[in-house]
Amino acid sequence: MRKRLPIAAAMALILLAAPAAASPTNAPPLDTDLLETKLDALAALGDHSVIAEVRSGGEEWEEDLGYRSIDGTGGRVDTDDRVRIASLTKSMVAAILLQLQTEGTVDLDDSLSDHLPGLLPYEEEPTVRQLMQHTGGLFDYFYYLYESLIVDGDTADFREHYRKHSSHEDLIAIGTQDPLLFEPGTDWSYSNTGYMALGLLIEELTGESLGHQLEKRIFEPAGLDDTYFPRPYSHGIRGPHPRAYLTTGRAEAPYFDSTRLSNSQMWAAGGVVSTAEDVNDFYDAYLDGTLLSEEQLAEAMQFVDTGAGMGYGLGLLHLDLACPDDPERTYVGHTGGALGHQTYSFHSVDGERQITFTWNVDDRHAYIDPAELDHALSALLVAGLCGVDMDAPGTLNARDLPDLAALDDLTVLG
């Protein structure tokens, strides 16, 4: 039996108006001792390495802990190391489509079949906007590709097929072999399949490869010098990087090295390789007018309710985080799970506060207590964005903390 995302069947789709950006205020000064303490706590939970970069009011702090390989080979990680940023790629793909709409090349309310007839086998096809927002009703091809891994944590099918190249059309066909989960526009369910289709749409609209469009429209104008989009029929990561691992549940071999994953399996849904610094630079350019106009950003920030207390816009998550100094400030970003590398990246819309951090073990067998991991992730996020210790009395109420476990349940992969 296939595991479904935990979405309430009768949930009404609620459009959440994008909160206005907070009026300019002084960002909290970087408490580097606090940040180091919280990063140390995250690293101490397991065998993974961690890399982080935090920015606040013009100040920057970056740190790295651990080795590139679990066995200690390959040297220590560095803040400039590259990782698969997985679904942070979706923010980039969505930005391209917003640009193309402004240029008159596409209307986001077009049906996908207006441009790619026959790609999806459904009589009632979702619109481009619905695919960008995960309200199109498409299932996720990863559930079919690695069902035993996702449902039971069994890595046997992954070990057998993780280096297999698949065409984008084949992955979409795998993800659309069953009926839609719901009528498009009536519910929310995270789908990498939809973003695979959006990648093909960009290529159809521009006559150029997705990689070329990302380079021209995103990487170059944002100054992402250490970021690249791998060729689909390639393996692994160029340049210095921490190895990527899945936990296996087997005492004799507790970790499986997933670094050589076929890059075709992520592509438009999560294929970009980057660094923590470049990711912060991307979202800075995303929010400051370099990549999107004020009108385009407002459209990207029309959030729908995911059913877990977080909104989802056009390739963008909205995080409620009531920092004591400014509880109304708006935070956006994305998370990424790349079957090994894991990345969180969130930013205040006014550009004053940014945090990106990444670690290199996808723990599917709870080698780390899930509650402890969720707490450590939340504590680092709060330290970076709010400048306070969430474990100190009186700083934040429990209801003000981000529910990262719920966030991970929603996205699962990507």
C-alpha cells in the first residue's frame, strides 16, 4: 500500500494574503556564541557534518563542522563545499516562470496542455500555477520509484536503482500512472512530478535547455559563482563536497553513500548544486528586486494553506516565526531533501535576516531521536533569524516555534 502525504481529505483551500513586509527595523546583532552553541548541538546528535551561513543587518557568520566522509576521509568540510540543494531548486524554476509570464510567453493560469498537450494523461489538467503551488493533484514519482525506501526505509530498491538514468518524460509517466489525488485547485499535496513537467514547459517556451535558462536568468544575475545545474545524464557532484548518506537500519553497514545518485532523478524538481553562501545570495536577489519585480514577488507570495500551519506560494514556503523583537515579520524560503544532503533556507522578506544550513545524512531509521533533531533544527533556525536562544525562559512560547517535523512530513523528498 502506498503511503500518502498526510493531507486532510476535506480541507478547504484557503488563499492567504501575503503579509506585508515588516517596516525597516534594526536586525538583531549576530550572537556568534549562540550560533556556535546551536550548531554544535546539531552536529553532536549524529555522525553528519553541518555547514551554516547566517546574515543579519549586514553582518555575516559562517561555520562548518565535521568531515566530508563519515569515515573521516576526504578532509573536513568547508563552508564553500557544494551540496545538492534539492527542492530549493523549485524557487528558481518558479522565478523563471514568473519572468516568462511578465514577458508574455505564458499565463500561469494556462492549462499545461495549452503548451504540452498529452504530457499528462488527465482529462482535467492542472494549470501552470497549480503545478507551481502543488495544488494540481499530481502524485509524486518518488513514491513509485523508491516505494520501499519511503514507506519502510528499506534501501534495497535504492541501492539497485539510484544510479539509473531516467528521462524526464519517463519520470512524469511513472508519477501519473494513477488518477489524480484530487480535482485540481481543491487541495494541496507536494509533488515533484509537477515540477518535472514545469521544467519541460520552460524548455518548450524558450527553446533552450533548463540548465541554460537557470544560468542566464538566475545564476548569472544573482552572482551565484559556485552554483551549477548538472547534466541530467551524469552522476555525483563536481568540486569539494561532503558525501551524502542514507541510514540503512543495518548494524553491519549503517550508512549508504548516495553521492553518486543519477542527476536525472532530481532535475527540475531538485537538481541544482550550490553552497550555503550562494543559496543566501539567491534568496537575497529573489527578494531585493534583482530577479523578480515587486509585482512578481507579490504573486509568488500568494500562499495556500498546506494543512500544517505553513503556507506555500509559487515555489516558496511561508514560515510563521514570531521573533520577540518583531513577531509580525514575514519569513520565506524552502527546504530540500536530496536522498542524502538536507538543507533549510529561510529569509525575512525585507532582506535583513537570512539563514541557510545543510547536513549530509538522511536519517530514515531514527539513529537520531526525531524529537531531538527537530529541536536542534528549530533552535538553530531561531538563533539565526531571531537572534535569541529559544531554550531560554521567556524568549518564545511553544506555539511560536516552527513545526519542522510537520514541514518534513509534507515534503518527504525534494
